[in-house]
Amino acid sequence: MFHGERVTLRPMLESDLPTYLEYRNDIDLHFLSSDDPPTPITIENLKAKFDSHDSTKAPWFAIEFQGRFIGQCIVYDINYFHRNCAIGLTIGDKDCRGIGLGSEVVNLLCMYAFDLLNMEKVWLQTTGNNKAAIQCYKKCGFVVEGVQKNHVWYAGKYEELITMGRFKHLFGDN
């Protein structure tokens, strides 16, 4: 487990799945956190994903705030040769968005990647319309590395897909 000032990252538990199912089936949240088409998912589908997930290859964490599950985050595409990895996060609880918890989660994920996995770079992608996420990532030391125009279909129109990176040697360990 990793503890920030207000959030804890801990392993995902089967007991998190019913709440995560609500977040996963929220279409607006889905558009902000995925470039896959929104598809309803059942608890059985989610449990199968949970049961088959290999956290040794892609550590999957629950985000806990004030003792309750509010979202999830993951470190994936870990490349030990090139020393980089990707991160993703979703804060599903609407009351917990916009109060700085996302940047705390991002910094904890970067600490994990830089200090424990010995990564040199952490990268992520988000859509251009996700202004709050972009602001959060910049606050955490990420820089825009690339913009793919009209790349993601979002609620009736195309949006940019933005790739951002944070480098250990430029921004320190955390």
C-alpha cells in the first residue's frame, strides 16, 4: 500500500467491484477515461477481468479516500529495457473530483514507477477535452509530447488524443 496525504493506493479487491461497476458504466466518465467505445459491462464481465488480471505485469490499485473506494489506477506497458511505463487513473466518485486527489494519485504512481520499478519515464494519454486531467498532469510535472488530431470519437465529434510524459531525470524522483 502507498499512502499520500489524503489517499491510499491499495490492491483492488473483489469487494470493490460493485462500486467500480457503477463507475465503469458511467458513460460520461468512460469517455474521459477510455478511448474504447462505451459498452455496458456486467458484474460477471468485471469479475472475469478481475480474476484474470495479472498484477505482476500491470499493478492495479484501488484509490481509497477517507476509508472508502473512490476509483482505480494502474501501471501498465511496463518496459524494463527502455525503463518506461504508462499510467491510468479514474476517480469515479463525483464528489472526489476537482479537490486535488488526482494529482496525489499521479504523484504516488510516479513514486512507485521511479523509485520501486526504476523507470526513467512515465507516460499517459488523455483526450483533449479532459481539461481537468491535463491541468492535473501538468501540475505533476508531465509535459505534452504529442497530439493526435481528430483521433478519438467522443460523444458525436472527434477529439485530440494527447500523450504526456514525466521524466525522472528532469523532475526528480517524485
